[in-house]
Amino acid sequence: MQELGLRAPYLRRADTRPDTSARSGGPSGCAPLWPQSAWLSRAGPGARIARIPDALPEPEIPAPRAVGVDECGTRKGRHYSSALVDIETRRPVDLLPDRETSSLAALLADRPGIEFVCRDRAPFFAEGASVGVPQAVQVADRWHLWHNLSEAAERAVAQHRRCLRALVPAAPETRA
């Protein structure tokens, strides 16, 4: 805490704080702040504003129609969980502690309004979505669509490499 003479010109209101510099180790304030805890815990004019969000009711969040499910690593290579996201609002719906078919199926069964499940190619997500919401349409997410397309293109180019070499004219040799 600074000396009163140093901070007085910059005060916006009267300094009503008790002088705790002697108890807290001097002007530098390097000692623990436990003597000042009683003063710090007093509710001031800003405390009412801080309580306003607590008094507001929770907003009504509609049940998701389309959800995306993917795995996320809480400890890379050691522990993976599953995240469920509302595709339309891009808000997280739930975080499952594991990647098991049964836990995903139970979570999806509690939400009967789901029409679309966007997922990757993992078999446990496919089975969990089929068991949990059998009426929902399962689709691949955009990243996996592009990944599948690039793999198919690489395979096609590798299989037809000879045909492609015949179409490309040989480069002229240059002499130095």
C-alpha cells in the first residue's frame, strides 16, 4: 500500500480505508494481506452491480436439432473424452467423460428432438448415434469430407501414374 501523501492527489473520492501499512509490513505491502481481509470483504457500491447477473433468470435454450460429436483430448495420448456441440448455435451441449458407445447413446436418448448427428468416422460414434437417436440422419463433418476426398484423389493419381506421365510432354534438356 502506498503512502497517503503519494496517492492523495490522484484519489477520486475520499480515502476511507483504514491505515493498515503498519500491520501489513509497511508501505511496500510485502507482508501477507490477511489483516486487510476484513476491509476487502466489505460490500461497496459495486457489489450491487456484481449481484445483478445472479438475480437474472437463466435464458431459455432450445433443444438442439442438429448436434456434432467429436473426441477431444484432455491429456493428449492418455485421456480422451467426447464433446457434443449444437451445430446451429455453435454452443457446447455436453462433455462426456469417455468415448464409449453406451454413454453417447444414453446422452442422445435424453434429447429426442435431435434430427441430425454430424460426426467423424469413429465406429463408436456411429453406433452411439444409431442406438441413441435412430431417427436422426448421420452426416460426416466438413473436415472429414475434405479428408476423404483428398485420400481418394491421392489413390486415383497413384493408380494412374503411368497414364498421367504419357500425357505430360518431356521437359527439354538444357545445356550449361
